[in-house]
Amino acid sequence: MAWFALLMAGLLEVVWSYSMKLSNGFRAPTPTIITVIAMIVSFSLLAYAMRSLPLGTAYIIWTGIGAVGAFLVGFIFLHEPMSWLRILAACFIITGMVLMKVTTHA
């Protein structure tokens, strides 16, 4: 259950980072509200996952999901630039997350 909570926490990190971008510096009310709610739930799920997962593992996977997810959302929805080096960097993040998962015994 901790791994599922961590996955959901990471996906909500993508939600809040995207809605924060849409909030225009917290000037747009609806994206601002979505940002705050997604942050609270994301942090709560991360805290739950950390009850049984190691700190380093949980935090790296949470931020990795958020980083790669935000990168993809930025490219797909915000038309941010894509290059082979940026794709390679995202692949390195994913590789690190996989290695962290397979070397954790929780």
C-alpha cells in the first residue's frame, strides 16, 4: 500500500506543479485552489508512504515522478522545448528511480 500511496503522491506532484504554472503566480483562483489541495494530499500520501519506506527511497521516487511528469506535461500541454539531451536526462531520472526501488527491501 505504501508504494501505491507514493505513486499517487508523485502524480499529484505533477498536478500541483502544472496547476501552479496555470495559476499565474497565484493570481488565478481555480488553479491556485487546485495547487493547494493537490499539495496537501500529495504531502499527506508521501508522509504515509514514509511510515514504511526509507526516506531516501520515498523522496527520490516522489520527486522523480514529479520531475519527469512535469517535464512531459510541459512538453505536451505547454509546448515547452524537447531535445534529445532533455529526454536523456529524464531517462537518467527514471533509471535512478528504478534502481532505488529494486534495492529497497520494504
